[in-house]
Amino acid sequence: MQRCNASNRLDRLPISRFHKVILAAVAIAYFFEFADINSFSITAPRLIKLWKVGVNEIAWVTSLSFIGMFIGSLLAGWLADRFGRKRALIWTTLEFSVFSLAAVFSWDIGSLAAFRILTSAGLSAMTVVAVIYVNELFPSAVRGKYQAYAIVIGICGTPATNFIASGVVSISPWSWRLVYLWGALGLVVLIFSRRLTESPLWHENRGDYAAAEAVLRDIEARVSAEHGPLPEPAPEVVADRPGKAPWTLLLQRRYLLPTLLLTVLWVTQSIGFFGYSTWAPSLLAKQGFSVQSSTLYVALSTVGAPLGSYLAALVTDRFERKWCLVAFGAVIATCGLLYGLTFTPVMIVAFGFLVNLFERGYTALGYAYSPELFDTRTRSLGTGVSYGLGRLSNAAGPLIIAHLYTWSGYRSVFYFIAAVWMVGAVVLALFGPRTRDRRTAATPEPVAA
């Protein structure tokens, strides 16, 4: 038996420079993740003309990228548990940046597909680790808000990339490669590597209580130097000495149900979001809009993304996250359907704006909600598996969309996407557990700096 108190000691800390450094590092990682994640969809219309690539080939590359995301998510859980949250965050950011850089030098659709698979693995792995890292180091009363703030900054990578792409992809036959060079700038996160600290909950969960104590004292010293004496933490809890979390642990009822629920959440989010964002430029181009126009319309739509993350920051800790997710999912389904029913540029941009606004808010809420359904021992495993299965499911999503477009037309794609979002909203409404009571019971909201 061991007395554990890392969570309580972290919960009573006011937000300080220590937290802001973590927020900055995660936000920059998110920025280049979101900058890179749509790179292939942005350049696909150009490759269709330049390399004579067909819609089915675009579908296969996109599908294989999601298999890479699945593998990356599973590896992220193992890396975060085996080597620590901090090192896993740095390594996974390094991976997706290096392989995005490699994509600059691709010579055909096969080589580009290979680099995109490896890049996607790093993107997904980084996301899983970042979600866990923020969850474990920020006070429980405000972690959802700061998770959303990181995404507010990070999501700016999407419109930034789209606007840059709309200006460069048509300059010359090779200028589309600059889009992948932009995604490789995630290497900037390495600047923060020495200023980040390991999660004391990770040390505690490994049974290394001396290391956890040393990290906690260092954090408390930095925070108290900025804010003065700290309030007393809640009493210690007595826990069994932890062991490794095997994969089979998720089959136990207490972990299986949240894993299944979150799998549904991430499956519907993946197919719904990537079905829209990945295919919108190509489908608009197929409907007769120029490559430059279709890319510009999508770029204008993504301006709503940072606002959506900010909206999530306003509601995530104030209301029950489950019901926020349900409401956002229903709005996305409605706006996504209306997007597919209009061919007027102004309406395309307007409904696309609303889809991006509420979808990015949904993602921010999901990032905060997911790790709260697991304890420290199973957090990285459960989050990685459910998030990875969500990404894996979308290996079939692009193939379904390509089939729908080929046999039923443009609008059928958006009927399908809207239905997927509604399924996710209904399942969450019926089976999603509430988490607000346990967060508010844990600690009063600390005073922000």
C-alpha cells in the first residue's frame, strides 16, 4: 500500500508560468499537427492534374493514412507509459515533422503515400500524448478550458495552411511541395523540451514515489515563488502498488464500457470530420469549381475553427461535457448537410464556416472528456486504443465516400456524413457518463494568473 497525493497537490495549484509553458508547447505541436493533417487533401486536386491521379487513388492514400494513425495511437499509449509523457510528446512531434519534410521530396503517388502514412502515425501519436499530458498536469477544475485554449492556438494551423496553399499550389508544377515543408516546422516544439517536466502522476503510477515527490516539490516551488504560499491539498489516498496495464485490462467492465463509448465518439468524429475536410476541395473541383477557387472556399471556411475551440473553452468546464458534445454533434450534422445541398459560393463558405466552428469545438471537448473516463493506470492505454480505433475506422470512410460519389453523386456524400454525426450524438446522449460532478467535487476552481 502507498499513500498517493500527486493529483490533489496539482489540483490546488493556481495557473502559473509552469502551466503556460506546457500550454505553449502543446499549442505549437497542435498548430503544426493541424497545419499538416489536411496537407494531402489540399494538394490532391493539384496531383489529380499533375500526376493524373484518380479519385480512387486519392481514396486509397487517405485510407492508408488512417491506418497509420491507428498504429500511431497504439504506439503512443505504449510510449507514454514506458518512457513518460514528456519524452513521448517530443518524440512523436519529431516523427511527424521529419516525415512531413520527407514528403517534400516524394516522386510519385506511391512514395507520397508512404510518407503520409508515417506522418499520420506521428500526428495521431502526438495527439494522444498531448491530451494525456494536459490532463495530468493541469488542475481538474480548469483542465478542459486550457485543453481548449491549446486547440484555439493550434487550430489556427488549419486556416494558415489553407491560405498559404491557396496561394502557392498553382504557382508552378512543383510548388505544392511547399505545403509539406510548412507542416515540417513542428520541429519548433523542440525549443521547449528542456522547460517541460514529467508528469508526477506517471512516476506515481510506476511506483516511483521518490521521483514523483521530487517533481511535485519542484513544481510547487516554482508556483509558490510566483503566487506565494499554496493552500493545503486534499488528504492523501491509500492505493495498492500499481502494476503494468495489460491490453486485456480494457476487457474488464469498468474499462470496457468507456472504451467502447469513446470508440464510437472517435469513429463518428473521424469519419464525419475527415469525410468533410479531406474531400471538400476535391469534390468542389469535381463539381466545376477551379482548383484555386475550391481551395480558397475551404480556406475561408476554416476561419471558424479557432472560434469553435474558443467556444469550447467557454462551455467545457461550466457545463456537463457530455451534453456539450451531443449539442455540437447535432449542429455539425445539420450544417454539414446544408453545405452539401448548396452550390452558391457564399452559402458554401457560410455552412463550411459553421461546420469547422462546431467541429473544432467538438474535438476540444472530446480531448478533455476522453481521458477523464479512465484512471491514471489505464489512461494512456484506453485513450490510445479508442482514439486509434476511431482513426482506423476511417480507413474505410474515404472508400465509402468515393463509392457514394461515383454511384450516387455529390449530395449523397453529405447525407452520409450528416448521418454519421447524428449517430455519435445519439450514442453519447444515451450512454455517455457525466464527469462534471467529479471534477467540481475534487477541488474549487483555482485562481488563474
